[in-house]
Amino acid sequence: MTLIKSISGIRGTIGGKPGEGLSPVDVVRFTSAYGIWVKKQSKKDKYRVVLGRDARISGPMVKNLVAGTLQGMGIDVIHIGLATTPTTEIAVVKEEADGGIILTASHNPKQWNALKLLNHKGEFLTADDGAEVLTVAEAESFNYADVDELGTITEKDDYTSRHIDEVLALDLVDVEAIKKAGFKVAIDCVNSVGGVALPPLLKALGVKEVLELYCEPNGQFPHNPEPLPEHLTEISELIRKEGADVGFVVDPDVDRLAIINEDGSMFGEEYTLVAVSDYILSQTPGNTVSNLSSTRALSDVTKQHGGEYNASAVGEVNVVAKMKETGAVIGGEGNGGVIYPASHFGRDALVGIALFLTHLAKKGKKTSELRKEYPAYFMSKNKLELTPEVDVDALLLKVQEHYKDEQVSTVDGVKIDFADSWVHLRKSNTEPIVRIYSEAGSVEQARSLAESMMDVMKSFI
């Protein structure tokens, strides 16, 4: 059993003893701590929290625990049922709520679940706020409401359609262009809430035909739910067999978007944000942001459009903070996460799909042809396992000094930018390892760069 407490929430495998897995006791404890944090943000007579969930098997059980606990704190709950993460974020703002909780373990397998915590803006908690929730949970200094002060539960089931309406209303989403293109689109929603949101979205966008794969929201994931190439063989085959123009794959909570070409090959999850940004920048020039471990192609495309690219530390909350700081018109993460401020400050696959289809329709090209317009980079992800006695921070300092004549960033670990490649070293907070991300003009070069970096680190140990 596994239980992971972090500033972004709590996640773990269902079952086991309290403190070892995501048990009912842990759900109640952490929800109570969040409720106290919500109340500390402002003095009010009544507080409201939006609650949404993905389609995991454990979802109803965890939802009941969370909703009941918030009621016990005297907080009103607006339960929006099966909903994507971005839908829940939007609902927080629409309801003028004091916060939100999304019950989803994102791309983790079905035995996992999690509580992701939002502030009143529908955005993830900052590091300081998340740390405060953890501190309260550890202390268990809870104080529940008297019987006359218990919270209420209101059910609202229209937020998916409201989210879709907002996507359609975006200035740069061109429904007529999409209709005219007559697209045949394949989707894989891994039997979670993508099956609730994507079919009606694509219909509203005017897609001619939708080929649905695993769109029943029953939580029985038919394959590993992380949208990586090795998990997407079935939709690739479906696209080739049925002659689809493009394929879209989302994770269980629909904040990541992977795209597949008409020949069944991968567009590349790193390039979801690149393609959408290319379209946005062609219409509204400005700045972009992604995290340090994302492809350099976004920087290249941004500069082509006369904008400025900035990199943030890894983590959506860090990307959003940098986007606000630099006034970015588009940003996100290389895992297929598109953040479009004209909609809201959160990764949103629905927004990504609508903007990508508009871009594809206006280009009048095949999906694979569009992909070839962007710089060709290849990434390699590795890790160096260390013994517990190794001082990882000191090791990274030595690496930083060793490459002092290169362009080095220490915003998040150590990233070294070379002329035609880069490598990013990040310390794990849970185990004695260094994660190594590298990118170059070929897979072999990226792997070779990672291997040489491991050799350098080993020489310092």
C-alpha cells in the first residue's frame, strides 16, 4: 500500500491501514485539514466547496467521505458529479466558491485515488498553502460544527455542458472551419470522464464522425491510463483501419492530451502544446511558458512569432505563476497539458482539442504534415539510483560548477542548455535518485547525453 502526502494534495492506493494506504481515516483527516485552511482564508458566515470526481471505482466511496466531512466542518458542498479536472476548476469560479476538491489520481492505475485541492480561483494551492494543509493534518487539531451548523450538499450535473459552451465561445475556436473540414476523429477516453466530455464536445464542434474507444465512465481502465505511445496501440490501429484524420487520447481526469496522426503514428505528447501555441501565437502574438523538462520546440516556435519564452519549475502551479508573471498568452507542460488564460489557468484537454482542430482545419493539412512543420527533438527520461548516504544536493552543486561555462538554470534542480541539446537533473523528494531528462536531435543523442551525465555524476561520488 502507498500513501503520498504533498503540497498538491494526498494520493494513494485504496485500502490498507491508516497512514499506509488511502484509507477512509486518511481521507477524513486530510479533508478536515483542507476545510480548516478554507475557513482561514476569509471570515464568512458560510463557506462553499465544489466537489468533482473522475470515474474511478473508488470514486463514490471517497466522494461520500469527503462530502460528509466537509458537511461536518459546516461547509456547504456543491457536488458536480463525474467531471474533468478543468470542469471542476471552472465550476469553482462560476459558483464563487471558496475552493474545490477533485477526486482523481490522474494517470495512475485504478487502485489509486487522490484529493487534488483548489483555491477560490479554481487553481491549485501554492507550496505555502499546501504545506499549511499538511501541517494541520499532521496536528489533527480539528473542530467540527454543531448539529445546527452542519453544511449542505447541492447536486449540479450541468457543468460539463457549461464547460463545453465556454470552449465554443473562445474567440480562437472556429466551429465553422472545423465543420467545413469534415473531420473523422478517433478518441480513447480510458473509461473515465473523458467519455462524458469528449463526444459532446466534438459533436458541438461540428466533427463529422467520432470513433469512440473506451468511453464508458466505469473506471475499468482497459490499459495503463497514462497516455504514452506504448499504451495506445489500439487507437492507432483503429485510426489506420477506419481512416480517421486524427486521434485524441486523454488521461482519466482529462487535463492531458495526446494526439495521434492519421497514419497511426504519434504526434508526440510534447508537441500538443507546441502545435496549439503555434496557432495561438499566429493570432495573438505574445509570450509562452512551459516547465524546464518540456521540449525546446516551444521556445523555437515562440521566437519565430516574435515572442519571449520562459521556463518554470516543474508543476502546474509553477507554470501558472510564471505565466501570470510574464503575461503569457499560452503555456503548459510537455505532458500534453495546455493552459490557455483566455479560458482559465488550468490544464484543459477540451480547450486543447478545440484549438488544435481549428489549427488543423485552417492549415488544410494532414495531421502528420502539420507535425513535420515543427522542430524535430527527441527526449530521453532516465534516473540514477544512489545510496541513501549520498548528499544529492552537494552532488548537483558539483555538476553545476562543472558546467559553469554553459547556460545553467537552478530554478528546479540543475538544467544545462547546450547549443543543440539540454539535460535536466531533478532530485527525488521520496527516494535517493536523480531523475535525468535530456533532449537532442535524435533519440540516440538524447540517450547518449543522459549516459554521459550519469558518468559525470558517478565520478563525483
